[in-house]
Amino acid sequence: MGKKLNQSKHSFTWIIDKAATATEKGSKHEQCTVCNYAKTAVEIPIEETQTSYSITEGAGSSYVLQSGNSLTIRGNGEFSKFTGIKVDGVLIGKENYDVKSGSTVVTLKSSYLNTLSTGTHNLEILWTDGSANTTFTIQASVNPNPDNKNQGTDTNSDTQPTTQNNTTQTTNKAPKTGDYNNLWVWAAWLVVSEIIFAGSVYYRKKKHL
């Protein structure tokens, strides 16, 4: 058998038979540019187009740790296309938020927010054909002047014995009721004695006259 001379290797390129659209699949095949040999056609998926959605309410919101509040954010994507939420690039569980229509309203629960660190976090609402991003801030819980409460307790403790001491001193200074009664009895006897003495003197003088 003789040798085949001047034969080149296949060189394939893609040929689009039917372009894909947003609603219909297409097809394409590889064809040799040397001998025009065509491979079996393959399917082109439906054209995937991403919609640029936006946050319409709640962008840049903040939450105070342990406040018990929630955090609500609204996106303008269709509720029927909603697929989930990412916080800091991680898809979070459905138990961590509530979602309802109008367009799409998501509410992060306090039980989840309390697990986050203080600072700024990224939030992304996902739909089948796009997403929308925003940020929110976690703030530290506020416990105003905890030392003042202790000071107030100490002050009350110090004040109470003083009040009791003052009351005791006042009570000690007040004369007893029995002492008053004894004074009045002795005064009455003294008056009666003087009257009897004066009467006896007067009677004696009158008798001598």
C-alpha cells in the first residue's frame, strides 16, 4: 500500500447551527476546516441573562446586639423568583429569616443577628435571574453606667444605718411617759400639802383670837 502524501491533520472549529435565546435552546457542531468533516451537533443551553436588581428599603440598616429587634430589607425582585440570602458570602439557613412578597421583603431574626460580630456585614438577596447587595451594621449592646448601680446600692447601705442611729438618738432624748406622770403626782401632792398647811395655820390663829 502506498503512502498518502500531503495529508494535513483535522482542524476543527465551532459552527453555530441555531443560536440560543432566553426562551429556546440552540445547537452547534464542530467542523474541520481542512476536509469539512462535521461532528455531531450538540445543544446550546438557553441564554442565561442576569437582571440587575436593587435594594429599595433597609439599605445600611443597623442592629444593636441583644436588643430583641429584627432587621428588615426589601429588594425589587419578584418574590416568586426568590431563592435565598447570603451574609458575608455565605448562604444562611431559612430558619434565620422570614420572607414575604412585596416585591421581596426579608427580615433577619434577632436570634441570628445576635450570633454575628460587631461591625459591617454584607447581605445579598438572591433570585433565579439576579441578585441585589447591601450592607448592615451590628452594634454592641449598651449597658449605661453599670458602676453607678453599685454606687447607688452602697450609698443606700451607708445611709440606712445613719437614719437608724438618728432615730435611736431621738428616741433616747425623748422623756419617758412615766417620768411625766411622776412629776405631776409630786406636784399635786405638794400643792395639796401647802393647802393643808395653810389651812391649819389659819385655823390656829383664829382659835387664839
